[in-house]
Amino acid sequence: MEIFNKITNKISEWNATQLEKKINTNRDKGTCPDCSGRGFFVMDAFLDPTCPSCNGTGSFSDWVETTQQQLE
């Protein structure tokens, strides 16, 4: 069971590192990390009209504001 916990912890650490890299890259670009600055999502043949994380603006600052509100 100990080996399973070590593997799970390593995967969690890797995921957290990748998320931090994505956020930092998008911060530098000024774009929303969730929609990559598009303001909307496209999944297969489905188009969601607005990104809920940035309210459709594609802006990093709007993403920060929305995510901070969700954490409070």
C-alpha cells in the first residue's frame, strides 16, 4: 500500500506542477488558462458560447477575479 501512496503523491505533484506552468504561461500572455484566451470552448461539434472562468473575455485578469470569487 505504501508504494501506491508514493505513486499517487508523485502523480499529484506532477499535475500541480503542470497546472502552475500553464497558469504562468497564460499570465505572461494575459489570457485565460481555461479557454486559452478564446473566450469560449469548442468540444467536438459542441460550441459553448462563453467561458465561465473569464466570462467570455479571454482575459487573465478576469480569470483571476472569477477564480478568487469561487475560492471565497
